[in-house]
Amino acid sequence: MAHISANGIEIYVETHGDPAAAPLLMVRGLGSQIIHWPDAMIARFVEQGFFVIAPDNRDAGLSQKFDDFGPIDEAELSRQVEQGLPITAPYDVTAFADDHFAVLDHFGIERASIFGISMGGMIVQTMTLRAPERVLTMTSVMSSSSNPDIPLGTPAVRDLLLAQPEAPGGRDEVIAFTLACDRAWGSPGYPFEGAERADLIGRAYDRCWTPEGVKRQYAAVRSSGSRVEKLRTITTPSLIIHGLDDALLQPEHGRDCAKNIPGAVLIEIPGMGHDLEGALGPMIADHVTRHVGAHQA
């Protein structure tokens, strides 16, 4: 539980388990923080013999913010995305990848299994492309190849990514709005309990509320372009996990990743949306453990 210097910036990292155990880097998605990892998922990974390394991404949580870049015009960013225009961003997905390699360097880890969800899946894909010799196995969950031919959710769900409460307010308004967003892309087969989720949203708000950071991360993702052709060069053992009820990144996104990564294993989970609620966390941890074990052998 400390800030470290990595890739020239300050990254906040927490670790779980025995440092002598098999290293597993876990990478969060757009705008989320490491407190969003389900406790049961972390506990399962530790029980299965992993040393879990969980950093906050740049521009999220307690890691360094890039406010000097200035505010991003959400309407202009959306226009650029819709019209396929060049997008100005303070960094791209490769910067996230380099941050996380530097985190591994801090712990003296030459090679690790890497695991990412949503934007974090894009980051671990990029890590695997940039330095395959450092990646033992890669797992990309509820993520995408950024193939421009596959839509990103319905317009209504997509617009929620960068949306804010209509009425100006503070903590309570943000909790209510975020709860509605979570329900829009949650897992119908694994619904969350409203009061517990509201408490988590409130704790995340208190820890770090940074809507501009979310916009900068989103601009980074959209400016980085498609990885389809690059994914075809991956030889690292890869696991793709996707929910069949994901309203934000439909199952076609996971299938496209698996189709384009040679030898990738695809696991589709009925009832899973863009969320890790309930039994999903430990279930996915078990899938990852089997994937890593098969290739360690």
C-alpha cells in the first residue's frame, strides 16, 4: 500500500499474498479504482497461490493526475469519435502499458501473468504486444480489440460513459447517478445489492472523484485505434472472458479478440454483463488459475 515512482509518474499500488508466489498483475478499467476489485476475487487469487499486484491506473484513484492537460470538451470528443477524426489526448494506451511494466520493475519482477478488465483488457493486450518476453500469460476480460466495425454498446449506454448527473450536486447525486449507470450495464444473472453498491460508490467518491481523468482515459483509448492486425502477432498464451449479457461491450468484442489472437481460449459467461458482482469474481479467478496452471506446466 504505497505510492511508487513508475515510468516517471506516481502510481499507487497495493499487493496481496506472498511476494514469493507467482506474480499476477491486475489492471482496472475506465475511471475505476482498485477498491472496485471484489474482495472475494482477490482472496481467491491469493488462495490459488498468486502474489497479486493491483495498481491504480494513471488519472484514477490515488495515482498521478494529468490536470495540466486541461479540460476535455466532451461534445467535441464525441464528435471526433463519431466522425472518425483524429483525437487529441494527453497519452495513449501504450503509456498505461509502460506504467504497469514499470510497476513490475519496482517489485523486481521480470515476467508475470497479466489480467485486465475492460480498458484494462486493452492495456494488457498492449503490454503483450510491446514486451511479450515479459508476459507469462494474458487474460483479457469484458474487453475489445477496438475494431471499428463493432459498435460500442447502444448509443444510450455508450453516452453514459462520460455523462454526469444532470443537476449539479455533490456526493449523493453522484452516488445515485453512478448506481443507475451500473444497473444499465450490470450482470442480469448476478445482480448487485443496491445498498452495498451505493456504499462502494460513496467510498470511491471519497477516495478520488475525477471526471476529467475519466475523459482523458477515454480519449487515450479512442486515440489509440484498432489493435486487430497487431493481435494477430501475439504468441503469448491468452484467455478471453466475456459476458453474454454485456450491454457496453457486446459479446462480439470478446469474440473478435479471441478470433484474432492465435490460439486464444474464449470463455463466454451467461448472465454476465459489464460487472464482476457476486460469484463472478471467484469464478473468473478460477478460470485464470487454470489458464496459468496449464501453461506453467
